[in-house]
Amino acid sequence: MIWGYTIAQVALACAAGLICVISGLAGRKPNDPSLGSLVLVELALIAQLVIAIIAPGLGNQPVGSVPEFYVYLISALLIPPLAVFWALIERTRWSSVVLGVAAFAIAVMVFRMQQIWGLG
Amino acid sequence: MSEHSPEPDPASAAKVSARGGAGVGRVLVAVYAVLAIAATGRSVFQIIDRFSEAPVAFALSAFSGVVYIVATIALGARLRGLAWVTISIELIGVLVVGTLSLVAPAALGLDSIDPFGRESTVWSAYGAGYLLVPLVLPVLGLLYLWRSGRAPAASGTSPSEVATSSPKA
């Protein structure tokens, strides 16, 4: 993993979380900004997966457990699609808050992934 | 283009407003789902990878994961009785295990009390490794169950009141 990218990704996920939670509390149903922010979070995770596959070959070796890292990464990859799916089925303001919860969960999981990969 | 686009009728509008409380419940279901994944995923990994290091703690962690899964389903399917039981177990669990992990970590077979460490479980140090969500969530869950259970009784007007007040108008 790359520290700078991880920080950017956590910041992106937190921003998406704030957008969605505020949008939901303001009474908005899931809309383009909230759904779009989750799509960005998912794309950033896919990029992280590519980085994780390539990095060891370039000398960026994980310090911690590789399977544990991938348990987090694969679970994280599943969360935004599930949240968007939920938001499309149940079109209420609370689904916007659910999108935000998913985004914040991704922020925490990406941070945990960096901890496992190594904070060095 | 069809002119039959349905206007929101009063009955469905009333249904939507009555579901306001249920809406918050949906957020609760989502948070529970995330915690269920987090607790179960982590404990399964710990049990496969290093069960011998702290068997009691990891077994408790797996148990908590199962409880979170059942609680998520109970809240989602509005099985109130099951939700009361599972969320109560969570509150008791996080208080008892959280206290033990700080006061007597050896009782759980823990060498360290670091809530972010490799032996940390979902209930260690009151769930500090999960931003205290495991401590806050059961309280919110029980409050939600209590309030949503009271809501129908509070909103209903008693027939005698209607009977006595209507002739005056």
C-alpha cells in the first residue's frame, strides 16, 4: 500500500460519508451526488486492489498478514455496491444516511488495511 | 405519455409518515450489518490463524459476531422479541467482557489490552478498537425498540375523548 494514496482514500471516503449523512438528514432521497460519491469510493477501492497486487513485485512488501489484508479489502469492495443496491430499492432519506454509514465503514477499513500492511 | 401518474393519496402519505420511526430503524439495521461483518470476519480470521493465542477471547468474539448477525436480521425483519434478546445480550456482553479485558485480561487469555492489537476482539476495552460503536449501538438499539414500541399507543386517541369533545364543536 502507498501511504499518500491511503490518506487520500480515507479522506475521500469520509467526504462521501459526510455528503451522504448530511444529505439524508436534510431529507434528501439518494441522488446523484450521494450515489456518485459511493461510486467514487468503490473505484478508489478497485485501484487499491490493483496497487496491492502490483506493490509486492516492486519491493513494497506487506509487514502483516496478507490473508487478513485481503479479507478486509474484499469485504470493503462488497460494501458500496450493497449500499447502493439498498438505496435504489428503498428510496427514502434514511437510505442516504445508510450510504454515509457505508462510506465511513470503508474509511475505517482502509485505515485498518494500512495498519496490517505496515505503518512504516 | 400517460396521464395516469398516481397522485400521493392521503392513505399512503400517512403510511410514509408512520414509517418515519421505521426509517431510523433502517439506519440501525445498516450499522448492525457493518458491525456483524466486521466482528464475524475478524473473529473467523483470528480463529483460523491464531486460535491458540487467546481461545476464550476469540470464541467470545465469534459468539458476538453471531449475535450481531441475528440482531441485524431481527431488526431488519422486525422480529421485536428476538431483537430485544440479542441487543440485550450485546449490552451485557460489551459491559462484562469490556470490564474483564481491562481489569483481568488474563481471565480471557489476553496478553495485551491493546484494543487495536492482534488479540483484540470486538468487545475488548468496551469496543475501543471499533470506535466504541459496540458500546453505543446496543443502547441506541434498545432505545429504538422501546420508543418504536410505545409510538402506536401514544399516537392513538382514546374513543371516549373523541366522543366527549365532538359535540362541543
